[in-house]
Amino acid sequence: MSATHNLPLGPVIVDIAGSVLTESERNRLLHPQVGGVILFSRNYESPQQLTRLTLEIHALRQPPLLITVDHEGGRVQRFREGFTVLPPMRELGVLWDSDHDAAKLLAQQTGYVLAAELRACGVDLSYTPVLDIDHGNSSVIGNRAFHSSPAAITELALSLMHGLRDGGMAAVGKHFPGHGHVRADSHLEMPVDPRSFAEIERSDLQPFRRLIDNGIGAIMPAHVIYSKVDDQPAGFSKRWLDGILRGNLGFDGLIFSDDLSMEGARSAGDIVARADAAFAAGCDMVLVCNDPVAAEELLTGLSYHMPAISLARLARIHGRGGAESQHKLQHDAHYLAAVEAVRQIGARDGELPLTR
């Protein structure tokens, strides 16, 4: 393995093509604008392979790159064979309706298992939990949402966040200020939410407010236009990010953009213009997924330098603690008990996984 490069982290998170790094990917991950990697199902074969991959990525640079994944449970669980099958968050909401305490305990156990398994393989962060309210409109959110009740979402997400912390991982609340009211899928089109700020504040903002008050480490805004608040999608809106999220809600953690390759981001222009708009609005880091040409264009054309406050926020959410290895985790009684509890509901999701 080549020598580690001492290089400050940049503001861009990129992906890779397969289960091992190519020489060109190693060079890309050494670009000064890169600060992290997002993994997908195509990057996974087994826990052992994933551990080798994350070790190599972390060894490239000092400070090490942030290794991330969308690993929520249900449809959005990138690593399956060799990992515990996690339930869609809706299953925790179903349990909430009959037994609040049991649902909160299971949410905590689910967060712990999620984080412990990823950390044992060297992954730093999962983009979870979804804090969107199920208003009965959004198929792309659907059973990824805990519940239709802001209070239920808040309590279950807090418990999940505590479990993540126990497993060595920060939480990322998404999709601020709430994606659950719009029918359109922002991966494919530009959703518009016509509600007033007062309506959004009464419902969708409540889980974000509570998790911010309890120290959530990161938040990801939605590629949704809230037309009565701003004419820009939330992820490109200084009013939403700097004014409401930072100012009104007092959030001082890291703000990730959602994927800049999504259709809902195209209103801001080409890939460099999208990143510039995200940074100007208040994002600390931007994601570019499943589009290597766009990623290369961004790294070539971006002249943004990550400020010290963003670097400090990034350092705070880097993976810390957790099991040293899969082998040690498999002999941890706390982990084994949590897995047994989670497995009771983990196999009840009948939807096909999202595997990009």
C-alpha cells in the first residue's frame, strides 16, 4: 500500500465503481477537493471485502476520508449478505401504535446494530434517520418514514440516534425541512411543496427541532421547492439553511447536500454551479453520485475552499469507537441480543431494495 498523504479534507463526497479501488480512483480520492466517499451495493461483496476497501480508503490520506453510505433499513440497505436485515422505519412506527416503550427500545437496538456492523467494517457514517413525515403522498419516502405523527417520529428517531451513538456513529437527519408532503420524486423531477412556513413549522420541522436540541451531528436538506418560503430548493436556499436551520433552529452541525446529480438539483445549472449554489446557501459538503463525468467536472472546475468551521463539523461526525472487528462484534453479548430483537421484524419488508 502506498504512503499516506497529509492533505486537508475537501468539501466533495464522490463514489467509486466497484468492490476494489482502481488506480484512477485512488488518484481521484487524493484530489484536494475530495473529503469523503459514498458507497453503494455495487461496492459490496462481503464484510471482509468491505473492511479491506475501507482500510485502503482510510489509509490514502491523513486526516482520513469520511466513508459514508445510505444504509437506513428496508429498501435502502446497501449491504445485505453478512449484515443484519434491518426493518423499514415504518415497522417501528407500527409498533409505536401499540407500545411506545417497546418501539423506542427497538429503535435504539436498530440504530445500535446498524452502526455497530458498519463501524466494524470501517464505515464512518450512514445517512440516517429519515425525519420526513408520512403525509400519505410520497412514494419515494413511503415506509422509510417512521410515522405520520411528528411526535412519534421524534421519539423513535431520538432512540435510533442514541443507538447509533452507542455503535460509534453520528446521525444525519433528512430531508430538511421535510420531503413527505410532495408526490414527485426529486431523483426524477423537481417537487414543489405549496404549504406556508407556518404549516411546515407546525408539523415537518418538529422532529428536526427536537433532534437538533439533542445534538444531532448532521442534516441533509431536500431537493424540494417550498414555494411560499423561497423559490429555490431547500438545499440551495440561504433562507432555509442559513436563516431557518442555522438561525432559527440553532443547528451547528454539518450540512450535507443531497446528491447533486438528482433531477431536483438541476435547476441550479451545471454541476459546478450546483455546488457553488449549495455552498453559498450554507452546505458544508456536497455529494455527487452515480455520475463519474460530473464528478470529474466538479473536481476540475470547483475553486471552493472548505472553511475551518466546516472542517471542525466534519471532524465531529467522523466515526469513533465501535467494535474493532466483525469477529469481536460476533462475540459481544449486547450486540447479539440487539440483533435477535431486530431480526424479529427485519424480514417483514416485502419491497425490492434500492441497489445503485
